[in-house]
Amino acid sequence: MSWDESNQPSRTLDKVFGVKDRKIIFQKDGIQPSKSSWTNDVSKFNYQQTDTLKTSSSFFSKAIEIPVWGAKLESSPTTAKVIGSYKDGKPAIF
């Protein structure tokens, strides 16, 4: 997702990426801190698995599944080639 100078979603590069209707779907209740901001713990956010990404593209040596944590992209291709999808079949990798 790209943002403009007013911190609003920018659609300027949609044509370049070959997609439309880009938006971010966050986990239920958003991404909440799990620790205080001053802690040195590596995980400072309480991420939850939101989906699973699947691809069998020749770009990878074999079919793979990757868990998606915290947020995911929801978008539709215009000219982009879809090479991976979420469990529900919606495009995940362009």
C-alpha cells in the first residue's frame, strides 16, 4: 500500500502495479502492542494468523504455503499476473 503526503491511500501506482482496489485487511481488533514500547523484546505486537498464502509458481522450486500474520492485501488484477492466492482463492501474490 502506498500513501500520499496527507497519509491517505494513494492510487497513483495502481496502473504500474497492474492492480486496482488495493486495501489492507488487518487482523480482528487491529495490531495491538503485546509489550511496552521501551522493552527490548523482539515481538512487540500481538500478531494473529489472518490467512494462508499458497503458490505453485515456477518462481519457487516447489509449491509452498506461507502463513499470513497481522494483515493481508486485498486487490484485483488489471494487467498483473496472479501467481499466488489465499485459502479462499483471492489473489495474494502478483
